Amino acid sequence: MQIESILHKALRRFAETGQPKGLPADSVDRLRRMLAYIDAFGTAEELRVPPNFGAQYTRDFREAFVTLAGEHDVAFIPFMLAGVAGDAA
């Protein structure tokens, strides 16, 4: 999967070149692992819930967040990486 865009200049440079200039030194290793994790997936959909948990668990997992958002009167964002990470094709 390819990340479509990164607004933070230093993070974008780090993702593109591996140069950590402008990033907190104590965050570089964690950011490297996070980017590798995202890159390992074929589509953004794969980042949601592992399929080996089963269809019922996946439905329950998604519905739990919708329910919590309603109970706490906050906006529900279905997938926070929508438009940020994924295949542009």
C-alpha cells in the first residue's frame, strides 16, 4: 500500500527518504516501525480488523465504536486513515 499524502514536511521526507531531520529523535524508531506496518498492507481496508477474527467479531467491533460515539455525543469517524493511506488507483 502506498501512503497518498503526508502534510507534515519532516514526516513526509522521512517516509520518502528515511532522513529523520526535523523529527524528535526519540520518535524516529517508532515512526519507522509504524510506516513499515502501514506499508506491509495491500489496501487501507486491511488496517481495520484482522480477518482471522471472523465476520461476527468484525461487525461487533465496528458497531461498538458507532454505539460509543452516539452515547458520548461525539463524531464517529469510520476510518481515520481514509484519504491519507491507501491505494490511489
